[in-house]
Amino acid sequence: MKLYESAPAPSARRVSLFLAEKGIEIPRVQVDTRGGENVTAEFKAMSVNGKIPVLELADGTAISETIAICRYLDAAFPSDHHLFGDTPLAIGKVEMWNRIAELQGLFPAFQAFRNITGVFSDRERCVEAWGEESKQRVEEFLPVLESRLSVSTYLAGEHFSVADITAYIMCSFIAKIDIHIDETYPAIQAWQASLDQREASWQSTPVKVLEKGFNR
Ligand SMILES: N[C@@H](CCC(=O)N[C@@H](CS)C(=O)NCC(=O)O)C(=O)O
């Protein structure tokens, strides 16, 4: 099993935090996305969306999409640490909050960053107005997050879940579009601080084998 990633990228960090929480280590290959390694025909032959992260299994099967990778890992390495919930109600709530955090927070943040900065204008059309609109949607989502975290320890309830990983990554990524979690958001700040203290090492990426470059 190999994980193709670009370690500092937010989608790669989501998988890294999931792995750290589960205590799983897998070999990783660093893909230079800014340099366009992920848009080569070779990479696209493996990765259906042409993006990182991609998990390649021993038989060559490739799984794209962050949450699909996390779900695969969760099933392949069963443990009592249930990041997708462990009861029908918990599973439903985790799914709900993870989708809300993605659809209303993280993905608009990606759109804002990409369309405002034009970082990937070598491979996609960038529409600055769409970037600004997306940024505003992120700003409008923060009060939703604040109000949820002011009544709940974690996003989906009293247990830490993959939804917290998604929202946490969003909250740190938005600095790139000049949105900051300041004192207007005390509940978000307290939740961020508590996640920074988690036992699983969130600050360092556990890397077993670090290869540079995409060589198949
Ligand atoms: N929906 C995908 C998004 C993945 C994604 O946007 N990956 C970015 C890095 S965070 C990437 O590969 N960017 C390079 C590019 O778009 O060419 C997922 O959740 O895995």
C-alpha cells in the first residue's frame, strides 16, 4: 500500500491526521502538485480525479478522494477508535457534519484560494469573482461552526470524529484566503486548542518511507 500525497496540502493533511488518529503508518510518495506532476498522463492513468491524495493498494487498485481513502483505511484497519461513528445515530451525525464542513467550509475555501490566487491557472480557468463569492460563503459558514461548537464538545457530538478533522483543516487553511479565527469565535478557538493537544501527534506527519517524485 502506498499513499501519493503532497504533505503540506490540506487534503493530504486530512488523511495524515486520520492516519495519526488511527495509529496507522503507510509508505508515502510526495507528488509535486505545483510543478504539475499530478496532471501528467501517467499520474492521471492512476488517479481518476488527477489529484492527491491517492491510495494505491498492493494489487494496483487506486482509491482517490480523501474520505474514500479514510473509509477504506477504517475498514482495512479495524479498531475501537471509530472516527466515522459507532452507532446508527453517531454514523448519521458524523456523515452530516463532515458533509456540512466540506460543502460549506473546506470546498468553498479551496475554490476561493484557487480562483483568487490563480495558483493552478496552468490547468484550470480561474474566475476571480467566483473566488470572492466562495470566500464570502466560508465567512458565512464560520458562525454556523461557532454556534455548533458552543454547544457540543466535538462537531458531531461528544466524540471526536472525521468531521473534526475536516473542519480543523478548513480552519487552518483559510488563513491563505485571509480569513482568521479570531476572538469573534471563542468556541472554535477553544476547540482548535483542544485538538492541538490530542495524543495522536497532529503536528508531525508519521512517514515510513518518503519518496520524492511520481515514478511508476
Ligand atoms: N475532492 C478531493 C480534492 C483533492 C484536492 O483538491 N487535492 C489538491 C491538493 S489539496 C490537489 O491535488 N491539487 C492539485 C491540482 O488540483 O492540480 C479530495 O477530497 O480528495
